[in-house]
Amino acid sequence: MFIQRNPREVAEDFYASTFIAVSAYSHDGKIQYSGGDHYLHGDYDILNNLLEKMTHPKDATYTSLTLTNAEGFHYTAYYINKTVPKDGFIIMGPYSQEDLERVNSLNICYSNNLYLAPLNQTLDLCPKNGCAGCYSLNIRRAMNYIQAHYKDNITLDVMVSHLNLNKSYFCTLFKKETGVTFTSYVNLIRIEKSKRQLLKDNRSVLDIALSVGFSNQNYYTITFKKHTNMTPMEFRKKAYI
């Protein structure tokens, strides 16, 4: 079973990780969240066109649309759930080819309906050509479990017990398919979740660290800098420059 997420959550996480402008909408076009500046290049017609096509689709076969301005900047709209358009949609952009390469370098790739999956599916950023096909069933189950329980004390023993797998086999499989260890992946998810909170409110770094599953601020800060080359406070300041 995959975790269903609403457009606002997906948009907030996406902006916190990429700083590419993004907005979330209900199916009838009411805005639920906006991060960044869609109108940096003055492409009002493109954005209005995307809004019109997503709220009044004449062709039920598409699930995403991408339009490009004269300078080569792209704007993409996609339904958060391609089988249920009434769940709402996302619009992101402007973004360039360089932005795509930068996002791809984050090495974040999850299964359907998980964090950043819509971006990977829409823009073909997944290095293994399709998030749903990237991983075996057990690894997808592990990723879903981590997404649902990242705030908890997720240990390797807890994970293999949940999956009913041999510990050595699971560790080997996880590293082979994801390129990172189980612990590194859990920390990556927690860091990505914390980014949204750093941008969303003014709580202390310690409070945010504890809220996403880290046991102390020092380890959180070290891990955050390892993944982003910034401390949490530097990341927070960057968002408002």
C-alpha cells in the first residue's frame, strides 16, 4: 500500500528541497500553497494556460502538461493522483535544464505517491527510468514504512522484523538497490522532512531535529550539513535571501 499525500504536502516538501517555485491547487483551482516566484520571467499567459487546462481538462488522457517560454524555462503541471484528478494538482516552474540536473544530483527517488515521485515521473529524472520500477517489492515496502514512521526510532531490527527478512540479506539488498545504507536513507528522509519545517516556522533547530526523529541537535546538524553543505540555520537564511 502506498502513502497518499495531498498537494500541499507534496509542494511544501518539493520547494524545501529544490527552491524551484511550486504551487498546490485543489481540483477547482483554489490555491492551497505557494512557494517561490512563478512570475520571475513574467510568464502570466503560460501559468494561466496551465491553470485553465488543469481545472477544465478537455482531454482526459493527459496527467501532466509542460509549457516552455521563449528563453527555454519550463513550467509543469501534474495531477497529484493521475487516476483521481479531484485530488488536486501541482504547478512548478520556472525551471531550467540546469535545475533538473541539480535536482537529479540529490539522488532522491521514491516509489509512487512518495516524496518527489511526481517530479521523477513527470520529468523522467529517475536515474533508473521510473520510480515504481526502480526497486523490488521489499525495498518499496521498506521505503513506505520509513516515510510513515520517520519520526519514530526506526532501527534495522525493527525494519527487518516488519518485513520478515534476514538482516544481512536486507542490508545487502537495500544498499544494492538504493546505493546507500539503511541508516543513511533514514537520515536522508529525516533531513528532507526537516527542510520544510525550517522554512515553515521559527521553531528552534533542536525542536525540529527532535520532531523528525533525531535524538540530539548536534547529530542532526552534522547530518544536515553532510547532505546539504549547509547548517540548518544557513539553509533557513538562504530561503529568505
